[in-house]
Amino acid sequence: MTRPLEDVVVGISISQGEDLARYALTEADINRVTVELCRRLIGLGAQVVLGHKWMPGGVMQAVARFAQAYQTGANQPIIHNYLGWPDRASLSGAERMTLKSLVNIVEPPDAPEWRGPDGRTRALTSMRQQMTAINHARLILSGRWVPQPDRPVAGVVEEAVMTATEGKAIYLSRMMGGAAANLVAVIRGEKPEPSRADDLPVHKESLERLGACGIERLAHQSGLSANEMNELFDAQNLDTVMHLTSRGLRTLVQEKRLRGAKA
């Protein structure tokens, strides 16, 4: 079986956006798309990185279940699951042992720096930095645009900026709205929809950094032409998203231009 993305590590940023109902979508649709993206990427040989909480009947359990069919006897897991303090995976010791060769669960140790009024925010930023370090690329759909009241910037926005400014491949589509659609507007030099986040200093600075990258640079570091990147931005189905994402990744593999992941 051809596995053109073998050893490529792809982070998936997808969560429920504030405007999900406008697209006639539900949280269940977000979960289904997440699992389908993982299935397709793993089928091509890639490893996937997720920041979802592990709970009975959740996304991580579904991803792990089908991923067992793609185990090839390699020494490294094909799923990496990062959690931000104080989150822990809801798994028994026996379940962890069963999944050990398939899933790398990264749970941060309890540490003094996570305690205090902004400890959770710093813990999540640290988690996203670790995820960006291990990724070769990141695929973004939907997601929150306005951060929660006690956060300076939404997680998907922070992940997008980290990925783009570190020179790694980044793939986005407006098909499910949310943060992804607004990030596309910023990259194109357009104004995103007005929101309560507009006056938040970290949010504004993040968008300025992303906008400064420009579509030509981001397309190049993603293995696509600017026209192909625009086609991805405007894609309205998962087949097109995956076709262009895998095309870009294959180009980077063939040209040996993947920015190294750090395990």
C-alpha cells in the first residue's frame, strides 16, 4: 500500500466556531469531520497531532479505534494527543498499556508555574508550543474566533500564528466558517468580521503577525502555489481540502522542504 506521507506529522486544529449554526452544522459534525480527517491522513501514512480531551465516547476514542487498522509495526505512535494542565486522559492503566504503541499521550506534570490567575492560559500556550514543535504542518477548520473571557487570544488563532511564523506548512478552508474563515481573510489582506475580540491586544498583535506573512509566503512554505492556496481557502468540501493538503505535503516531501518536527 502506498503511503506517501509516511513520517509526516500533521496537527489538526478543529473545534466548534461561534457561527456553526449559520453553516447548518452541529458539534457532532465537527467530531465527524475531525475523525474523517484523521482517517484520511493516517491512511496516507501521516501521524496526527490533536489537543482534544480524552473521554468516553469522544473524538480521541474514535480516532484510536480506527487507527489500529493502520498500525504497521513501527516503533513510533501514529497519534499524538497533547493535554493542557490540569487535564488528564480518562483512561485506566490497562487502557493506557493497550494504546501505548498507537497513541502518545502527553500530559503535563503538575508544576508551580501553572498555578495562579493566568496559569491555565500559560499551560495552554505551552501545550500549543509543544504541538507546533512536533508538527510538520497544521490543518485548520472552523474554531473559536473570540477567546473565552479569561483568555487573551483564541486557541486556533494562537496555533495558526505559531505555525505560520515558524515557517511550517499551514492549510485552511472557509468551508465551516469560524476562526478559519477569519484567518483566511487576514492572510488575504482583508478585514475579518467585527467581533468582541477586536480590541484585545494579543488578538490584534496575532493577526498583524499572521497578515505580515502574506499568501505567497504561506503558500510556498505549504508546497502550494498562491492559486492553489486560494482554491483551498475557498474549498467547500472535504475531498478538495484533502486533495490540496496532500498535494502540498507531497510536494514538500519530494522537495525535502518539510520543516523538521521535534519529538
